[in-house]
Amino acid sequence: MMGLFNQAAQKVYKPRGASDEDKVPDDTEPDDTSILDENEGSIIASLISQLRVGMDLHKVTFPTFVLEPRSMLERITDFMSHPDLLFGAENCDDPEERFIRVLQYYLAGWHIKPKGVKKPYNPVLGEFFRCRYDYPDGTRGFYIAEQVSHHPPVSAFYYVSPANKVCVIGELRPKSKFLGNSVSTTMEGENRVCLLGRPEDKEYVITMPNMYARGILWGKMFLELGDSCIAKNEQTGHYADIQFKTKGYFSGTYNAVQGRIRRGNVETGEIYGKWSAVMEYKNSKGEKRVLFDATKDGQNIAPKWVAPEEEQEPNESRRLWSKLTKAIVAKDMDAATEAKTAVE
């Protein structure tokens, strides 16, 4: 096993992209891949000597150049980026249509990601992030998240838009493992969506797919979503089993998603497409409709308002990590490492 690590270390010392064997997978998006320079490859090489296949990575300190300059508590807001897909769902008399609208909200959040393969900051215990949304029609939404446990890490979050009669409550419990040339992150936890105008529906419960960072030892790094998640409403009897498909070695495509929807034991429709592009829904009658088109509507993200850092509490995310964020933006990795260590 250590022979594998030694060979991998020799590979990452050279700049990525130096040979044909490091070619980017053909149908990945350009922003899904990362290319490390020689210095960054050397840092990775020194890191992998600590790793064992199956190791829990929560206690492993990763180099700062793989960090996305925001906290996980803020990254969760990606799922609040297209609220128009959910607003007004309580006015739909058909319970299946309400269920589809909830699925639209959920699936539309995955296309938002940093360029390349980046991970957000691991929140520290007691850290919190809050923001406000001012919508074009004059209504508002409010979001707050807090890190309620550090070992194991648990992030709790709450979003509400009273005028639009929507509430989302959830928790996220990520667990990362080293798999050889990949890192997997198991996204445990649930989103619970409540349509306040339909109290009889109670909660729509949605779980998360897992995330995989490929090519961390050799080749180009790229990100995949994989495995299954479920969405269900016990009151209406609707259930969706959604598969985020990873590409096979010889076949398949990147970023594919496919799922089947049923009510009770009766299948009522299916979902298919790519979460980074177009996803469609086809009902049991064969009628099709677009659920979300990331290439067309992906830029229509609801802006969030965050208080200036000087007005935030000391343990509020952007203020807490401000020195690290500035160092990453300036590409000063020494200062970034020092800032990250000071917080943790």
C-alpha cells in the first residue's frame, strides 16, 4: 500500500497537465476541474503519507489552496438561490404538483459551486452565519445556520419567508473518507421543507447525495455527485428515489441524475437529465416538462444581504474567517495557513 502512495507522490510533484495521461475527462465541465501547480503538488505529496484507505478525514488538515473562501454554513444557502421555484407551491391543489415543486427547489441548488474542486471551511463550534433576502416583489426571506457540534461536525440551519409561506429546517453531518485516488464525503442529514399555506402536508423530507473528489493523487481533479437520495411526504404518500450517477470507467456520463416518483405503490413519473445542465420530468402519461435549466436560468440567483463584517458578532462566519478569506483571495498560502490555524 505504501508503494502506491510513493508512486502517487512522484506523480504529483510534476505540474498537473504535463502529459496525456492527465487529460481532463471528456464530458466534464471546465469549471469542474482543478489543475495544481508544482508547489501545490509537492504539498499534496507530503500530505498523502499520512493517509490510509478508509481513513476518516475530519481530523486531517488539508492545504489552504483547496479551500473555497466561505464557511459550510454559508454554502448551504446555495439551496435558497432559486426560491421562485418553491414560492406559491401551496396554491397548487394537486398534491403531486406540490411535490414536484419541492423537488425543483432541491435539484436547482446543485449547479452552484466554486471553480474546480474546493471545500468550504469546516465551521467551528458556536460559529453561525445569517443573511437576509430581499425579493423583487417586496417580500423577504431570512436564513440562519449554526455549528452545533464539532466532533462529529453537525451544522443546523433554518430558512423562512413568512410572506411566501415557506420554511426549511435541516441539519448536515458530513463525513469524509480517503479512498485512494478519491475523497468521498457522505452527506448525512435532512432538509425538511414546510409549505406553511398547506399545514396538512406537514414536512417534505429530503436527504443528500454523496460527493466525490476524484484524481487527488494523479490526473486532473474533478468533482462528482453520486449515490442516491430520497424525497418523501408521508401525508400525501409521494416518494422519490433519485440517483446521482457517477461515470463508469467505460460508459456513462458526468453529472447525470435519474429518479422515479411514486404515490403509494403507483409510479407517477420520472426525472432525468444532468444537474449541471437541464433536468426534466415526465409523468405517467408521457407528458414532459423542464424542471430546471442551469444553462439558461442558473445565473438568476437570489442575492443575499449579509451585514458588514465590522457589524457582525466575533463568531459570525465572515468575520471569524475574514483573515483566511483575504489570504486565499490574495493567494498568500502562508498567511492563509496561519489564519486558519488561529481560528481552529
